[in-house]
Amino acid sequence: MRKLFSILTIGFFALTLTSCGKQSYEEKAWTWMRDKIDHFICPDEDRHALYFFDNKSLIYVDLETYEQALIGEVMSADGRETFTFDYATLNGYILPEDRGYEGSTSFVIAAEEYDRPRLIQEFALIYDTQSRKVRKICENGKVEICGDLILSATLTTGRGGQITAVDVYDAKGEKQTPKTFVGSIARQDVVVELVFSKSGSIAGSYYYAKYGPDSRLALAGSVDEQGNFEIIGVNNNDMETEEWEGVYKDGTMTAEFTNLYNHRSYDFQLVEKR
């Protein structure tokens, strides 16, 4: 990362020089960043302020003053809450369209906050680059970024804890209403609740009817324009338990279920409950 900062410093120092040839130094610098860096946001083109996501950290860089800062604590817009993730895992983010290059004023981050050695909570925030304050989307036992969706799972504590509920939010922090599917997997009746985003992200949960809705597995995946989807199931211990691969068409999911423990596979079909 130090090497990257050095290159950026040299590149933007060159912006004060007279441009030459067909492409100015500024155009060359922006072209280089677009080609070489996947994860950054430039909220103000005139100020050249960047946010990098590196090594599970959020780093702010002001390319006018060359100020660099590791952001580990943020305050809510109303001043009532402070979120600290100095000793946490920044476990995901959602950048605006066009990979967050210019004119963007906010983005989503998700992290785990620890009070060593006990895990306190996971949360998702909308970070405003102008005020440098945040709005909380959700705070729960498990919060994951699933493409451009946010999965928030409620967990019971103690040995044998379970996922009792799952909510899904979009990048604006709005709670989404899932589609409900019914069917059976390995001759066991299931109820599946999934949110599909316009970009093809999938997030939700399911439960076996005999165990009831207070014992769920979280689901996350993606679907392409042809309806081909892949979904991974995750339990309360963040372990991947199963994989679904199939086709979603006309309200029906036809797929193969693979148990990731014993590698047994089952064909199944789910029908949307309208």
C-alpha cells in the first residue's frame, strides 16, 4: 500500500505541470487508477479525495495535502452512536455504480466490532463522504454484504445457537420484502425466503418445516440474465453447509443441492408462493 501511495503522490504532483501530447497528465493519472485499482471512491473530483479498502481496513487519502488516515471510528449523523472497528474485521462494502469513481457521496461498509475477547456485534453503515458520519442500516449477530444486498441475521447465544430471523436491505438501507418459495429437499419440506436485486445478487434464508422458522440457514448467491443461479448456505457458525446450483424461471427454482459435509447431492424444485 505504501508503494501505491507513493505512485499516486507522484502522479498527482504531475497534475500541476503543463499537459503534453494528446492526453493530459490528469487524464493519464485517472486512466491509470481506473485500470489498476478496483476498490476506491472519489466523492469530490476537485478535491481528489479517495477511500481505499485494503487489508480489511478503510483508509482515507487527501491527494491535495497527501493526508492519509486509517478510519477506525465513526459517529452517527445524530451524534448518538459511535462505531469503532480498530480491532475489527471490515468484512464487506458496497460501492456506488461505476465502481465508485467520481461524484459519489456515500458508500456502504460492514464490520464486526469486538470487545476482546468477546464478539459484541456486527453492523452495516452508510458512510457519508462529505460529513464523514454514518447512518446505521442494521446491527445484529451476523451482518454480511451479498453483492449489492446486506444480510442481517438474528442469532441466539450460547452453545447450539441458531439463526432465528434474517432481514435483507439494499444499499440505500431500505428493508426488502423477500419472495417465499416452498418445496422439499431430500424429502424434507422447506420454506425459502429470498431477495433478488436488479443486478443479480441473492440473499435470504430458509428453514425445514419440521424445525420451524426459528432455526434457519442463511443464503447468499447470484443469478444471471438467463436465470442460472448459485447459492451458498451458511450456518450460525459462519460455516458453509451447502451449495445450490440451478435455474430460476417463471417463479420456479429447479436445482441440485450439494451437502458440503458429506458431498451428497439431491435434485429439488421450489415454487414461489403467491
